Amino acid sequence: MPSPLVIFDLDGTLFDTAPDLMVSLNHTIGSIGLNPVHRDDMTFLVGRGARAMIGKALELHDTVVEDLELERLFTYFLDHYGESMPGSSKLYPGAADAMNRLAAAGISMAVCTNKTESMAVKLLELSGLMPHFAAVTGGNTFAVRKPDPEHLLRTIDMANGSPSSSLMIGDSVADIAAARNAGIPSIAVPFGYSDIAVEELGPDLVMSHYDQLTPELVDRMLGTG
């Protein structure tokens, strides 16, 4: 039987990346003369990947661009964001210790994020965390992305896990919906970028701090403890 697998979202779940995303987003929309967005806007903007984030920023400014221009802005954003990584992005308190606890207990880990895969891998590599993860998939790894459950299920497969022994941790409706649709339990964190209270997303558990993430909790949620 596969070992337990804990799958993390990235932005707003493992890392507070909002400051760097906002800088690169403002750099991008500023190139077409739009005013900057603010930290309070990030709950609306983040969660579906960079291309969607740019689209939502344009929506905030009542601005419409052609598809070709949106692709240009997307590339412009990725270039700026990639060059500045890891910037001021930081792991949330207790996350590093939690991952060490899980690894010591033989629990596998993976990342399933709507962030572009290359950007996710680069952030994890620069932060020294890649060895923790059996698989890292992004919003462009497959033809689908969260909340489509196939994104999550294919991540589990790449990590040599099983849905029956997997658990999703995220901060957004895309994370919790993907887990629900894939038939796996979910934990929501309230310190991320959801624009509604995470309790309303219907997770199996709300975890306010990574100190709560223990092998015992994983076992209980998977029904193996």
C-alpha cells in the first residue's frame, strides 16, 4: 500500500508570495499604463495562476485586451517574477518544521499548484525545499488545473501515491473543491488568499498554524491512526 501523501498548494498555503506577485503584477500592468493593485486586492487576484491573475487585474481596471496582448503580458510577468525570485516570499510560520516531522514519519509530500510549474519548481529549489517533494505540478503541467480533480489525481499518481491515502492542504476554493471532487480529505488554512472565509469552503479541517500538522493528524484524517 502506498505511504500517506500530503499535497500542498503553494501560494497562500506554504508560502506568503503576495508581496512578490504584487510587485511583478504592478510592473506588468504598469507597462500598459494601469494603476497599481494593492495587497487588499490579492484575495481576488490570486489562486488560478498568473494568466488569470493578470486577467482579473485588467477586470479591476475595466480594461479589455486582445488574446495576443494578454499572452505578451503573461510572458512579461513571468520574466520579471522569475528574475526576482525568491524575493521576499517566505514560508509560513511552522511550515518547515511540519514538513520535517512528516518526512521523519515516512509521509510523502507533493505540491499541486496553479502557479506555472517552472516558477513553482524555481521557488522550491531556491528555498532548498525540493528534496521534500515526490512530485511538483503546476497550472500548465496538464491540460487541466484545480479545481478540476484530474490535476490533483495526476499529481498523486506522479508521486506514486493513492487517492485513498492522500490529503490536500490549501487556502482557496480551487484547492478544497479539487480535493472534494477527487474524493480525498482536505485541510484549509485561513492565512492565505481566499476572498471568503475558508470555513465556508467546506474543508474537513481548518488548520490555523502549521504546529498542528503532525503525523498523528494525518493518520486520523486518513483513517489510519
